[in-house]
Amino acid sequence: MDLEHERTLARSALEALAHSTTDLEEYVRAVAPLAAERIAPGTSTSITVRRAGEATSVASSDVAAELCDEVEHLAGEGPCLAAMDAGAVLVVPRVETETRWPSWREACTLAGFASSAAVPRRIGHDFDVALNLYAREPDAWDRAALARAEMYTEVLARTLDMFVRAGDAPRLARELRAAIAARATIDQAVGIVMVHEGGGPQDALARLETSALERGVTLRAEAARVVGELSP
């Protein structure tokens, strides 16, 4: 199948999703697993939106991918944010040898991911989206798979712009505010774990990540549970 035909299929699939719902959250939550299925076998995906400097994961194909994004946003550095800054695709063929973003690397390793990629698109001024790819094998995507990821990101960016122009900007703003609040909850949970179990902030965060993966929940959900159960 040639790339132009795949582009048409990607556009048709995402536009069909957009026409089937008027809800932005429902749309992006449907896109993540669809893209994971179409890009390459064994791919997990997540979608990050950044507006006015604040980034949040708005959808994922699975909890492990979302957890890696959450750690990246909490640390304020990682391949997705770097790709958005550069406006170019960024591929991490082997997570284990990546030295630029240690917190993100540790989260990926804990989640069992061996490679990653970030495919960004600028939507407007201070408004970006990225489709993030994760896989359990190193160097998981060839040029054709990355081209498919770019196709999905391109159509996703156009559709997000359409939703925002149609009046969904307040919903996106609420999601970004919720993401900021979640980071404060994670910070609080890290402090609680340090008090109860000892160790430093990185040790406490790693314990939270492990617990979240074991429970099959997001990092923010696990942090909320810890704060609710263990805070004075």
C-alpha cells in the first residue's frame, strides 16, 4: 500500500471519528488506540497537547504509555516536549541508552518500553499536539511506520483546531488546569511516600510508578489514592 493511499485512509478514519462525536475528549480517546493499531504492530500511543506552555496527556492506548507521559510532564523534560520545541520528529531507538531525560527513561524502563518516538504538529500560536509512540522492542519503527504516524498527527492537529474553533477551547483549558492540579497531587504523594518509606524524591516517585503499573491506573490516580489514604 503506497503512502498516499494510507494518508487517505488515515484522513478518512479520523474524519469519520470527528463527525461521529461533538465531544473533544471522546474524539482523542478514540484516536489513540486507532493510531496504535494502524501505525505498526506492538505500538502503544499517547497524545499530548501543549497550550501556553502547559502540557498534558489527553489520551493513550494504554496506562503504561500514559504513565511515561505523566512522568515527562512532571519532570518538564523528555522527547515529546523536545520534539514540540524543535518542531520535528524525535526518535529514541533504544530507551536504555538515552541519557538526556533520566526520569522519563526510568519510567519507560519500568513500563517495559525499549523504544519511543514523538511526532509533533503546531496547531497555532502556543498550541501544539504530539502523537507519542512506545514499543517493547528497540528500534521499532521503519520509515513507513513513522510516515504513518506523521499522517495521523497531521489529521489530528487539523481536527483539534476545528474543535477549538467550534468552541471546545474551554474544555481544553479545563484539562490543562486539571493536569497542573494533578502534578501538585503527585508532588504531595511523593512527600507522603518519603515520610512513610524513607528515601529521596526519585525513590518515592519510582515506588508510585510501580504501584500505578501494578494497579493498572495512571500516575495521577495512584497519587490521589495515596494522598487520600495516607495524608494526615
